[in-house]
Amino acid sequence: MVDSVILTHADNAETDFLIYTGNFCGYCQALKRLLERHQFSYIEYNFDQYPGLREQVVGETGHRTVPVVFDLRSGEPKFIGGFDQTNAMLR
């Protein structure tokens, strides 16, 4: 099996959600407010602080925009998508 940066990050997280973000991203800020409003915990990896991480996550998910959201509440990372998909899921 190919090493998965997402699985590694999810395995190390003790949170409800795993999120990948970028600087100057309004949807990333809205996502964090949304999760906090629902009292969910999250671990954040900012692509601007981790060179090469964006390419790895895009390679694993095909999702090219930020934020990239995974629900970890079931014990297995479940790819949600971005802000709109997470917002719809939490309604």
C-alpha cells in the first residue's frame, strides 16, 4: 500500500475533523467558525506552512481547492470535500 499523508495525519489526530487550509482563504476561515460553532474539534494543516503537502493531498483526493475536509468521528477518515459540502452535511 502506498504511504498516505492523509492517513498518517488522521491517525495522529485526536479530533473530530482533519482540515487542510491555505492563507488568505475566506472559506477556510468560515469552515473553522462553522466547526467551532458546532463545537467540533479539528486539526489544521496549512498548505502554506508545509511545502509539498498540497501536491500530496491533491494526489490522494483529486480536490484542488481549499479547504479540504475529512470527518474523523467514525474512526476512519471520510473525505467530505470543501466548505460547501461540510456546511451541507452539518445542517
